Amino acid sequence: MTDGRRRRGIVAASAVLGGVLVLSACSNGDAGASGGGDDKTSQAQVDEAAARKTSEAQIKITPGDGSDNASINNSAAVTVSKGTLTEVRMTAADGAEVSGQISPDKASWKPTAPLQRATTYKLTATAQDSEGRAAHENASFTTVSPKNSFIGTFTPDDGTTVGVGMPVSINFDKQITNKAAVQKGIKVTTSSGQEVACHWFSTQRMDCRPEQYWQGGSTVTLDLALDGVEGASGVYGVQQKSVTFKIGRNQVSYVDAETKQMKITRDGKTIKTIPISAGSPDNKTYEGQMVISEKFKETRMNGATVGFTDDDGEGEYDIKDVPHAMRLSTSGTFIHGNYWGAKSIFGGANTSHGCVGLSDTKGAGDPATPGAWFYDNSLIGDVVVVQNTGDKTIAPDNGLNGWNMDWAQWKAGSAA
């Protein structure tokens, strides 16, 4: 090494050593005149670091940031430990604010309304610890899409009063392959204490009923806890609700195609007998227990919609104002008023294409006709038992007619 390079190395080493000595003097807190200024600077730095100490409040947002297929009912939530929430804000992708509420103890927050499907939401939350120091957290997530979710359309509606034959019928908008999981999330109970069982007619329909008709005057509750339930691979439920409906008086009507009379019973007693005209020998009416599923003061009936066409493909009949029509099957069986037939057919001849006809007037304006009386005194869910037509018993899934299946068969269709 040359003398010049050696001298530069000695100088550099001295500088490093000098730095070490200075740092050692500061850290020792020497009270000498040469270290007094450095001690004051060090204390200020310590105080500043303490002031910047992180808040102890721990905020948790669910679902986690970046989540998809999130629930529209239960996913969004904010909780805090070691602190209290001071502000939470949730917005949709379009900037719309989502209403929510911080709990009384300020330890949690939830939205106050269900979220929308296939929507991205942002959550920002602020909390403070016991020292008043603020903590912040934010997350973004996307709710489940219609493609990846299913819903069940159910009947009867919440708050309605229905007849004793009305089942709880649920139709799903997707094929359900995990029936057991879905059925586990559906509960039907009645104030009468009757056992209720559910039966799957297909991958998209499940009905629930007791062994015998519902007890008149009872209350039935349907609880849907399907939110997050995987009904099929990658397809999740989104419903979480409870509905109740009332059972009215026990009315069951008996149509006898042989005598061409209908006997209406209420709570086991006959209250009226009405002459009828059932299906003709060529177009017999189904036999069995049928439930009124819809009521129309007037409706159109076109034979072409149920397979009754002439050689030109036109409907064998097309009546645009059938009065007092009540549906008994999905395939087109009704009990309805008839103003176009001779009065003599009621109680005298079976002439229809499969429906049960009652004497009525055009326009459905005369309350004194048998058709109007039966319409006014019937509820959706009332039972009409059709007998002695010579035809087969209606299929249990053709309408709300599961009563035509015995209890053992009915329970065998349960997935639970």
C-alpha cells in the first residue's frame, strides 16, 4: 500500500471510530457540557414516538377484502375489539350509500337492509381505543351473482288466510342437487302441533303438508334459512325470512259426477248442495282431492292452450269471459261458472271438456247464481274432491294436489 492510500484508510477508520464514540456518549446520557444538547434531542424523539403509538383498537370487516359470492343477508359486518367504533360507511359501486347501524355498545355494525346480488361494496371503518387513538380499516367485496345463487318462490303469501288443503309449495329457480342441505334450511311448523313433512316432486319443487288437512283456525309458519346454503355445486341460497299464514274454516266440497251434484261441507256439516256439469264421457274430469290454487272473477279459456283443437289447429272453444273461475290443476282443470250452456245440463248432463261447471250469468255480476255463491264462499286452499267420473286420479304434482299421495309415500319423498 502506498503512503497516500494508507493515510486515507487511517482517516476513514478514525471517522468511523469517532462516530461510534459520539453515539456511545449520547446513549449513556452523559451530563457533561459536551452532551447536554444531544440529550434534549433524544428525549424529544422519544416523546414523539410515544405520541405516534399505534391504537390498540382492532377492527375486523367481514367478508374479507376481495371476497366474492358473499351473502346478501349475513356477510357484511364490522366488529372491534379493544376499542369502540366511531364511524362506518358502506357504499355500492355506483356510490349509493348503504344504511347501517352501530350497536349500542359500539362494538359492532351491520347494514339495516339486505344487499343486492352481483354488486361490489366498499366498507370503511374507524374506531378508537381507550386512549382516544384512532384505528382505520377498509375492505371491498362482491355479493353472489344470480348465476351463482338460487331463490325459492313460495306459496301461500305472508299474512294470507287460506283453506285447509293449502300446502306450502316452493319452486326453485335452479336445479337443486343437494336436497338435504336445502331442506334442512326450510322449516314448516303449525300452532296445531301437527307433524309436517316435505316431499320433493323434482329438483326444483318441494311441497310440505301434514298427514291430514291443516286444522281450521291454526297458524302455519314457514322459516327459510337458505342464505349461504349450497344447493348445487357453486350455487348458493340467498333467502333468509319467516312468513306466516292463517288456516280458515274447514271447507271441503264433494263433486259427484254420477249424481251431478256438489255437496259443500264446512267443519264437517253440509251447508249447501249445488247442481253441476262435469266432464263429458269423451273428456272425463280427473278424480281425486284437488286444491283451489287461483281465483279469477272472469278469465279467458281457450281450448288450444290445453290440447283441444279442431282440424285447423284452432281451439275447440275460446271463451273470453268465463265467470267465477277457480283453478284445480296446472293442466287446466277448473271449477267455474257457465252462462253458455242450457240451464238443464246442471244436475242433468256432463258436457264439459273436463272442468266442473256451475250455472252462472255472463259478466259475473249476479251474486245469486250458484257460480257466484261458490266463488264468494271459497278460499284459495279449499279442497274440492271429485268422484265417480270414471277417469284416473289426478297426479299429486298437477297443481297443489299432493293429498292424493298417502302419508308413507309422501314422507318417502323427503330428503331429510
